[in-house]
Amino acid sequence: MSETILVTGGCGFIGSNFVHRWRREHPADRVIVLDKLTYAADPGQLQGLEEVELVRGDIQNRELVVHLLERAGVRKLVHFAAESHVDNSISGPAAFVQTNLVGTFQLLEAARQVWAGDPGCRFLHVSTDEVYGALGATGKFSETMAYAPNSPYSATKAGSDHLVRSYFHTFGLPTVTTNCSNNYGPRQHREKLIPLAITRMAGNQPIPVYGDGQQVRDWLFVEDHCAAVETTVTLGVPGETYCIGGDNEWKNLDLLNLLCDLVDEALGRPQGTSRALQTFVTDRAGHDRRYAIDAAKIQRELGWAPRVDFRSGLEKTVSWYLQDAPK
């Protein structure tokens, strides 16, 4: 049976990849994208999806969200919309508070008003592993860990996670939360590490490396993340949280070295050309040292697992930015 799904932030990196996947896997469904179209969003990301309805608007506009939910009979809401660049949260945290906290609150209120206790609806809140803070040399984040955010970005995401949880326990709103590790792949804004590095390499420009480059991240191909979100909004249990990760830890400097070699190969130039562009810069304030996700719960309970190995995912990403990405 076909249905209508509302996707917030569907013109952003992960959101647009998710919309493409949903249309491919659920062609009979109607998809509405609500996006403010900030600098990090691009309606061109939905090119070729004429069936998708794009509404330009702010998630803080509760009346608009209520209208969309009621008009289309939406019973699934997938919430990607967020300010997400950590550097920007340090220089201008106010926008993060408004979008990530207030915006999520308004979405929750709209869903509570329209769904009125319908247990068959789903509100999926897409969050980050950064809410858990930093790990030492060992261990992994899991759903039972205490929150310890260290940047304004992660603090606002942590706050929105708590709001979502409270609306399930207080009002019975059928919410589900996912906390995912670092994503990479096509359609990501060029301010982020991997697309920034590829762009700089292609232009023979310096590639910034924060601090000593030994920060560790758990990387997941965006298509694998979108598959996890699809699985969770379909099968996830209301009130539950699911951690999503690739079991794929890389030090930033090692990642950049591999990326440099792949770009040099793709451009047909001598190995080492791009590595010579690496430039160490002052570390970011509050830069967490290591993240890693224990994704055993979603694998065990919902049957999801990542499928794309890191090298092939990076090769696809390099190809997209060098050839297919909008200039």
C-alpha cells in the first residue's frame, strides 16, 4: 500500500541521498521534502525526481508543518534538517540552537497535534554520534552511553535527542532516534573533510589537517546510512534508539593519505602529488579525539549491516566529485 513520507532537509547531503533511495525502493509512495534551502542545501540534488514535491520552508514554522502533515496524510516523518558544520557552530552557535533545538521542538509539536496518538505513525529523528563526546583509545559508543557533547553543534543535537525521547515517554508520540557515525559519499557539501580535500587536491591547493591529524573517526558510506534509516523508519520500535556505524575506524591523516593516492590515480598524475599539499593547521577548539560506534543493536534487531567497503566507497566518491558533481 502506498503512503506519503515527509523528509526534512531533503536537499542536503544525507537527506537527498535518502530521498533518491526511497523513490527507488518505494516508487509508489509520495515524497514531500521540506527544506529551508540554506547554503548547505541544493534543490539540484533532487534532479530527476520530478515526482518529489519540494516545499521551501523552515521546520520552525509549525503551521506549515501541520499543513503538510494534514494535507497529504503523512504518517512517516524523517527528520534530517539540521545545522551540522562544527566549525560554524563555534563561530555562530545561535543558528544551531534555533534549527536543531527549536526546529525539532516545532516538528514534534506538529506531529503530536496531527497524529493524536496514532501508534502507526513514525517520527524518525536522525542524529549523530557526537552527542556522546569523545572516546579513549578503546571502546565504542552504544545506545546506553551517557551524553557528553563537546561542541555547540553536538550540544544542540543532544538536546534535540532528549526532546524526541521525552515526547515518546510523555505524550506517547511514536518516535525513533538514530545516532550515526561520520558519513561520506556523493552530494556532500564541499566544506566537509572528504569533499574539501578532493576539491583542494584537484585544484593543487593546500589541504588543511587539524592538529596532528591523529583524530579517529568511524566512516560509513552514505548509501549504507540511508539503508539503515529506511530500515529503522519501517521496522524500528517506538521509543528506541539505534546506533549506526561502519565498524571502520580511520585516523584523519591515514584517510587523507589514501584519498590523496586515489585522487592522483584518478587524475593520472604521479603518486605523492596530492600528499605534498597537506598542510597542518591549528587544531579545532574542542576537537574530540576518537569516535567509534557499536552497531550491534540495529544489526541484531533490525537486520541492517553496512555493505560498501571503504576503498570502493571512496573511489565512488572521488569519481563523483571529479566528474559528476555540479561545479
